[in-house]
Amino acid sequence: MKKYAILLLFLFPFFLLAQKVSLVKGAITENVIVNDSLKETFAIYLPTSFEMSKSWPVVFVFDMKGKGKQGLSMFKFAAEQEGYILATSNNLSDTLSLTSNIVIANRMMIAAHELLPIAKNRTYTAGFSNAARFASILPNFIKGINGVVSCAAAVGNLEILSAKNPFYFIGIVGREDYNFTDMLETRKVLDKLKFPNQLLLFDSGNQWPENGYLVEAFRMLTLASMAKGETEKEIKKVNTFYNELLTKANTLFSEKKPLMAEHLLSEMIRVHAPWMELDSLKDIRKQLRKTSSFKAAKRSQNAVLLKESFTKEDYIYFLEEDIMTYNYNNLGWWTYQMEELNKLVKSENVYEKQMARRLRGYVNALIEDTIDVIASDDKVVDMDALTLLYMLKTITAPKNYEYYLNIISNSSKIEDYGTALFYLEELLKNGYTDKDELYAVQNTALFRIMPEFNALVEKYLNQARYDVMEE
């Protein structure tokens, strides 16, 4: 905990902006300067109803790959519907240290507070995947953040959460997303710490949620602010939201999705508890839980979740063992695992299908994280371990051509042309067609003039760059 103490920052306005900024309502304004002494910029979205005479809630949307405008665009519909300002930094990067990104985010947030009439106690952060994890740790380091909308990611670091500094956490995740189980566990921790939180679920994988879920998240932030007396109470809006969610829950049950229906009713109880008597809603939920369809679905999902946890442990154990011992002989075991997941994806049991897709996402993320750790070694990069990991990726994600090319490059560098040829053919079998990129792969100057190389290119891509000499 001590290593984080020096990062405690505060959101308060002071004069930074000497620039004259022209902001357009209903559109994204790019490249707003943070201050005159830095080259940092940010983008802003103002809803069409925006007026300088009123104070407004703000959601700071983060992206760690320089695509802040894209993230802002994903939240634009919800911000317009619910009357929120959006802002995003153009300078965050996953190549920077956590400390640097936090300082950059803080400067941008201060500049936005100076520039715009932002409502007190209505500052929120949001993001998708890694950017959502970053958004969820910011309230621990920057005072004045009241909530987080996290898409496809659990809280970035549960260990640094403090019951003395709670914030409203709204998670949104697909049930086929490998982050699904982590977000279920996160909810337990947040409940224990008495953090207000919601979990919105949809039937899909690791992708942005549809606009409707982001609208729901923003409405939940608004209702929580109303309940605290931080903004004007609008009972009509509260009742409308209640009825919309109740209709959605009924639809889910009629579509034979009892677990989703029960979960939504539970979220409604959390959201609307400050506003109305909920005995009738609780009775509906209790009756639903007694139905045979709910009980059967709950048993099936629990069994699947238990199996999933054991399978994840196997993946972690065998990956560590294989990397430590350079166990290329175990590639067959990984191939078998992926074949089993492919069978489960075709299962008639919906929970097995969801598990299979979550596990495929999980194992790919696990391997990618291990690649990042090994590739970032400051001393000596273990190329043998990297090559093995690249080989695993051709098994777990056979349409991701980057890893075949990496193997070809590494193998050619050490003149292991047998391996390079094998993965060249696997690459071409899987539909790769970029001939220019293929002939520019690093370390392959000698390999690509070999007859065997050009014969494969001729076979799969019709024409090789160099002639194939027949003996």
C-alpha cells in the first residue's frame, strides 16, 4: 500500500487554460489543450442540451491505445440521452507507467473542471477492457471521482480498495466474456466493503455493450445522485426507469432466460431501494426463484462455473510448466483442449457454450499476458519461450496470423528452416494472403529465396516472387 501513497491527487479547478476554446454542442471537439506549458490534449463531447448556466455531470472515458475519440463515440448516445458531458485524454498509453498515466489523467480532468461547469460530486470515469481497469483504480488515487462505468473488466486492483473511500461501480459484461466470472467475484468483494455497485449482463462475448446498457448505466448514476440529494429529484424519471426494467425482466423470462431475468430483478432492487417500497418486486423475484426452469438453470450454471474454475487452473499450471521446461511436446495437449472447447461450443447446453467461449478468451488472454511479460524483460528476452508461446497462439487463435509470422522470423534467424516451413504452410492453409508482408518478414532474407518457400507460395497464392527451380 505504501507505494501508492505518493500518488494521491486532488481534483480542483485552478487557472490552466489561457486558450480560447470553441466547443460545439452535439459533437466531439478534438485537441483541446490541457495547458500552455504541455503538449497534452483532450477531446470533449457536449450534449445538445448543454448550457453554460447549468452544472453537468461528466464521464471521463479512457483508452490506453491512443483511440480516445473512438471510446468517446461509444458513450456518445448515452451521454446525449441522459445529459452527460464526456471527455477523454489523447495522451494515455499502455507503454507508459501507471504513475505517468495517472498524472496525465489528473491534469486532463483538472483542465476539464476549469473549462466546464461540472456538477459537484458528479465526476465519473469509464472505459473498456484494460482502459476500464485503469478507470476503476483512479478513484483510489484521484480524489473527487464518484463512480466508474466498467465495460468488460473487473476492478483493476481489489487490494487497494478502502471502505473509507467508496465509489459507485457499474460493471457491464457479456456472459461469454472471459471477464464474466471475475466480475461475479468482484461483486462479492464490493458488497463486503459496502461499495454501491451494479452488474449489467448481456448475451455476448468480449465486446462493447449495446447503447441501451450504457444508457442504463448513466441512469443508475443519475438515480444514485438524486437519492443523495446531489441533483434535483425527478420521480417521473425514476418510475419510468423502473417500468422499463420490469418489462425487460418479463421479456427475458418469456425468452426462457430465467437467470438473466432474476439477475435484473436483483439489480432493480438495488437501484430503486431508496425510492419506493419493493415488496411486490421482491415477491416476483422469490416466485421466479421457485420455478423449475430457474432451479434447473441455476444448477447447470453452477456446475459449469465449477468446471470452468478447474480448467483455468489447469491452463495456468501447464502453461507455467511448458514455458519453464520448453516443453514443445505438450503442444498436442493444447490442441486437444481447443478441440474439446470446439465441441462444447456446439453443445445444446447454453451454459456449456458460454463456458467454452469464455475459456477460449481466457486462455488467449493468459498466453498474451505471458508473452508481454517475457518480451518486456529488461535483461535478456527468452526467444525460445517466446517462440513456444507463439506456437500456442497458433493453436488457440489459428486465424491470428501475427504469431505464425513471428515463428517464421524467429526460426529463420537461427536457421531452423524446417520449423519455418511448417508454420509457413499452416499460415497459408489458414487463409493468409498478404504476399507483400510475407516477403518482408524480418530475418527471412535467405529463407524466402529457398525453393521450398516459393513452392508453398506458388501453391497457395498462385504466384511466387522468385522462380521455383525444378531439378
